[in-house]
Amino acid sequence: MELKINQQTKKFNAESLSVQSLLDLEIPHKQIGIAVAVNNTVVPKLKWNEFFVQETDEILIISATQGG
């Protein structure tokens, strides 16, 4: 499966991936304070386990930061 994550194309050896599975592969230790959008639609954290990404989807992972 080929996905575009934060403007970078990446390949995965899986036929299907939930948003949560994708995050477990990409950022296993930094999943607090993030938001995920698939094809410009925000996926609520409560749906990460049941929302599956599709081939060629564009995923944006945003981390909250502090500062002013």
C-alpha cells in the first residue's frame, strides 16, 4: 500500500491499515497531542481504530506544540 504522509510517499506491506495501526508504525511513542486528517478530513481520535486508509490516501499528522 502506498500512502502520502505529511507530503512524503511511503510504502507499507499491508493490504489494509487503520489510522491507529498506521500511527503505531509511524510514531509509536508520540501519539498524545496529535491530530490526523485523511484527504483533508479530520479523523476523530475515537474513530482511529475503525477508520481504514486506502491506497494513495493523503494523511496529515499534526503535533500540538507550545509557544507563543
